[in-house]
Amino acid sequence: MVTSECVIVGGGPAGLSAAKELLEAGARVTIIDRNERLGGQLIKQTHMFFGSEKQYASHRGIDILEYLVNDLAPYGDRLEIRTGTTVAAIYQDKVLGCLKDEKYFKIKAESVIIATGASEKALPFENNDLPGVYAAGAVQTLMNEYGIKPGQKVLMVGSGNIGLIVGYQLLQAGIEVKALVEAADRIGGYLVHASKIRRLGVPVLPKTSIKRAIGEDAVEAAEIWSLDENWQGIPGTEKKLDVDTICIAVGLSPLTELLQQTGVRVEYVRELGGNVPLLDEGYRTTVDKVYACGDVANIEEASSAMVEGRITGIHAARDLGHEVENAGFRIKALQHELYDLRGGPPGEKVRQGIKKREVLA
Amino acid sequence: MIEQDGIASENMVKAEFPTQEELERPKAVIECYKRIPCNPCETSCPFDAITVGEDINDRPVIDFDKCTGCGICVFNCPGLAITVFQINDDEVLMKIPYEFHPLPEEGDDVHVVNRAGERITKGRVHKVQAGRRQNKTALIHLSVPADYLYDAITIEVIPFEE
């Protein structure tokens, strides 16, 4: 059986950052990703990142992906990258069952870092199974990765940063965004993102949701309506929008299925996005040498995922017996970065969620 | 209200502006109304004119005495929330961030819009900086009639249907 000191499942911002720390410390690392290219969501993030210089602020996600991959280049002899490979199962003795080109093989790992990220939440409404109803991430993949327009006229549902950013990227692709609706009474994401699409003529409508999609074989229109204090649609407020695409951006759920196969303790923490693993300060789960970081641990920006990945990598390297220079000092500095990134109003939810998780652990 | 529709009120906008006298020279106006973890405006400014400070969630504060209106913060701001303004007789000279293709060209007439995306006037493009340094966020120099100092914010994207 193939063996590895540390298998990292998921080659997004968290996984790649963890890999770098492990490699620097001298470990043998395997990165497994089901996509053909490394980078996770960074592949389609054409916008500039927020944060500070330490997390490459004002650089674009697509460029940051290159930096993270280039960081691994010096350690090629100890690094194995398996893209296009799906981890189908993890057994409790840390044997991973993998699928590549319909072939099944196993890898035995000494330690495992789960950085599988998140999946998009669906929204129930009439005809939500019509072709033309997309999750925002799918729209981003079509446009930014494959250069395909999902449609010509779009309704965006959800005003978190994903909805706002993808709304802007639709405009950049030459697609009309008829409206962006938000069920809450205020914009969920950064106001600067909202202002960016508003000044380009996209109506941003709070306390509004989609009632139904209209169409026979595909989306031909969307009906939106106003919501009352109890989030219920108000009859008589319906408006029909001439769209061929409905884009859903109503949040993310951590992808913990693999993680749960290892037997780790998982609890529901609403503020972190759903079922999340209980973790200590080193991102260790309740199972020895199984770690989790990035969106699978708590839904957040990629900037935080990178920092979490690095902290996890340092701890995982030390737990494997590798020496990490200035480990204590560096971990403190990285924790400070997280503290900064989560310090303002947008980080409030995550701060509360992490506190809850600490109590549960 | 900006929290609801993304449109800053006139008072909010004016509070971020320098005086008319200061605007005889180009000055950056930062419209970052809500605390978010971000500070490239501060770190990109070659004149130390912008301060976010130790807590990167704090809102940027600009020192108009130090700001030269160079526009470097304009294309470094991930929120595209900075614009340079200057009053030049009966015209306002602006430097705006722009991330659409095709780029306008020097001498082009363009439709200028307000913060609600409504067409308010015509403007003229004087210069387009879109090199390596701008890294895909072009810096468009344009002029608009002076009356629109507090209203003009960007230009309409070249029509969807050509």
C-alpha cells in the first residue's frame, strides 16, 4: 500500500497552506484533490482579496493560488500531488480509499488533514429544479474557469459577499443582472461590494425573496416578492423579472462527511455554518492525528483559511516529530493574524461560533 | 440607506470629501463606510497619507495635506472604494478604478453615473492607465462638469448589446 506521513484532503487555500508548513518542517506530504487543478475556490476568484499584506491583500485569488502552489515547488521530492482524485472513504486506521479514473487504490497515512471546504446551500422555491437555476459557485466556475456565460439576464438571490462578488463578475462577463434580492433587512456582505454593483445599475432589494421560477423547459422568468417581519412572502407584492438565469447565493455548509468517517466528534454550531468538528487550538479533532481547517471547520473568507492552514501545518508537523523553527513565536503571530481578520463586525459570527465550540469541547 | 441598497447618502459622501480649496489639487476620497478587515490603502500609499492603524478593521483616515492624488490606492483598494477628485475651473477631474473590457480610450465620451447607477452627465476620458502595475484594475482619468462633484462616481459599462 502507498504510504504517506501526512495526507491533506483538499488542495484549496487551507490545504495548500498547511502543506507548505509541513514540507518546510521536513515531512512527506500527499495532497489529494478531486479537481484536475489545485486551488479550490481560488481558481475562479478573479477579485482582489481583503485583509492585510500577510494574507496577500489586494492580490487576486487566481494570483494567490499561484503563489501558494509555487511555495511548494522547492519540496518536490517529498511532495506527492494527486489531482483528479476523489477520497471516497477514510477508515479509522487512517487508510484512505481513493478513486482516480475509475480505479480504486488505498493510501495509508500517519496523519490526515481534512481541508475539504464547503458546499453551497440550496433554497426551496417553486420550480427550483428548472435548468437555469444555478448555485453562485457554479456560475463562477462556468464564467471564470471555462469562459462560458450561464445566461444573458440574471436574478441574484443573496447579498452575502459571494452574491455581491458573483453579481459583479456577471456584469464583467457582459451579463445583465436584473436585481439582487436579500431576505434580511440589510445587506449581508461588505458594503463596498454592494456599492460596486449598485452604481452599475443593479437594484439591491432587501426584505425580498424569490417566490418561484417560471418556465417550461428552462427558466423564462422569476417572480420575486417582499417579505414581512416573519420572513413570509406578502401576497400582492409579486413582481415578475425577465430573466433566464437564477443564481442562488444563500450560504455555505461545511463538507464534513469524510471527516465524520474518521469518527471525530462533530457538533452543530449555527454561527460556523452547520455541523463542524470540535477542535483544539492546534486544529486537532477528537481523533488522534486527524486535523481540520478552512471552511470545513468554519465558514469564512479564504484569507482566514490560509492562516488556519498554516497553523494546522505547524502543529501537524510537530505532532509527527518534526522540528519547526520558532514554532511558538510563529503560531502566536498567525493567531494574531486571525484575531485581526475576525476582529471587526464581519467576524462577529465566527467569533461567537468559535467560543461556542470551545465550550462544547 | 446604504445598509439596505448600497447607496451612500449625500451627507455620508460629503463627510469624506476635502474642502473645495484642498481640491485645487487632486485628492483621494475614500468611501469605506463600514468596518471590514482590510488595509491595502494604508500599505500601498507612498506618502503615508492613509492610516488604518493596528486594528485592520478600523476605517481608513486620510491626511489631505499628505495626499498627492497619485491614484495608487485607487487600484489597490479591493473594494474599489477610492476615487481621486480635483476641481479645475468648471470641471472635475476624476481618477476612477475600472475593471471592464473593452477599456475606454483617450478622448472617448462616456456616460457618467451616480452612486445609484443613474446616468447624470457626459464625461470625457483623458487617460487610461492599465499596465502591469494596475494589475487589471485600470485607472481611468476623466473630466465631468463641476456641478457633479458629489454625484459622479463611475462610468457606464459599454452597452451589453453592441
